[in-house]
Amino acid sequence: MLRTRALAWLSALVRLSALVRPAVLIGLLVLPAAAAPGDRLLPRARAIAGEHPRIWTGASLARGEHVVVVGGRRGLIGELAVLADRGSRTVARVWGRPVDAVVLVPATTEQAAVLAAPASVAGLAALAGPGRVIIEPSGFARLSAAGRRIVITHELTHVATDAAETGDMPAWLVEGFADYVGYSGSGLTAREIAAELAADLRAGAPPHALPDHADFAAGSPRRAQAYEEAWLACRYIAERFGENRLVALYRAAMGTGSNGPAGIDEAMRATLGVSTAELTRSWLAYLPVVISR
């Protein structure tokens, strides 16, 4: 999940550039009883839309290469199909394979809450579930063009890594890795992205540990900093050990994360050759350096 607050400021920095749109097929949400041979995405979209059919009365769909977008506004779903296909390619570059997903664009925040339940949509522009990304329309509408791309790529990373099914993994790794992929190629500096953390460092109030699940919860006073710290932890791992080692750590943690702190420590030693405590100390030293760049 990526907060609206952390990305809304991008609209002041980024102007919408011309998009070279690949072919996107847009039509009414009337899916055939049998999809084309080998096409598993349209049947998945039909099944997901069928979970809440009243929400999608009169809806349209846009079919990209790796996504099906379902919603009421054809212009928006066509834009999202383009953004999501680009995001899927970014995920493939880092994770190793593209991600196929259904993107749901309800008309209201209330409908988004129904689709996301029991998860909360409070303070979010989008969130991911098994095989799907749910757009929170009011939050998403406040994002700049760059913010929309980052959010979509972030959530597609969650879909690719089955984050909804791996709730026992460290939150800093799950959210930090999704941000690492989402911000890939954005050209933004750490100081621009991690504004709240930068303010804390200037005030002499640095973090003392990697953020935990409670820090990411809705209403947490350090929620913004938690996302920023998690992103910088993954960025630090990629810079020091290599992006391939970051991916290896994530994959290893998928197998050991349910074992709690001992599990992530095991995964870290196996892939990075350091303990969690050692990584934390070096990451804390890295924060003021990277923020000052």
C-alpha cells in the first residue's frame, strides 16, 4: 500500500508528458463464456467482477498485454491499462517475470471499501489483493501522473510477490520492496521521497530500528516515515549488495518469514551474509548520508 499523502506532492514537481500508448482494447464488461485458448486473465476478471456484480453494472473493461482493467470511465481505465502494462514490465525487470493482474476501478470510496474488505482503504490511493489491484478513486484522483505510475507499480509488485498471502513477512521488507520497484526510474531523490524522515533527521530524531507492522497501521503517527524507512532499507541493500541480492532476500524470506525474527535473520544471513542487527546498524548510518545527497 502506498499513501496518498506521500505522493500528492509529486503533482507540483512533475508535468504530464505525452504518452505513447500501446494497443488497448476497450469494451463493455460482457465477457465470453469461454476465453481464447491460453488466456487466463479474462476468466479471472470475470470471476473477480462476479464477486460483487452490482458494483459493475454497466461497467467497461480495458485489455492490455498483462492486465484487465474494469471500471465505469473508459478514459480512466484505458489510461490505467497503459500504466499497469508499463508497471508490469518494471516488475519483470526487478522480480524476473511480468505480473498479470485485474485492476478494479470502482466509482466511489464506499465501493472500494466493499471490494477491499476486511482490509481498510483509509488513506490509500490503491491496494492489492490476490491477483488484483483495487483503486480508491478519491485518493487516486489526487495523484500526479508520476504518482499514479508509482502507485500502480507498487501494488503490482505486491501482486507479483503474493504479498496478500505472506502476511507473516516483515512489513519493512514487503512495503520497502514494493516501493523500491515503484520508485525505480522515477528520477526522484531520497530527500524528495522521504520528506518526513528528512525532517526527523534535521530535528535530531532519527529512527532506532527498522519499522514494524504497527508503524504501517492506519493512524500510526509514524506511518509516512515507516514507508520511507522501509524503502531506504531496500534501496540500501540494493546499493550495497546488488539488486539481485535484494530479490534473493525477498524470495528467501517468503520461505522463512513465518518463523518471525529468527526467520528473517536466517534469510538475511543466507543471502546477504549479515545478521539483521548488523544490517540495521549500517542502514541507520546510511540514512543521513543518502538524505543529504
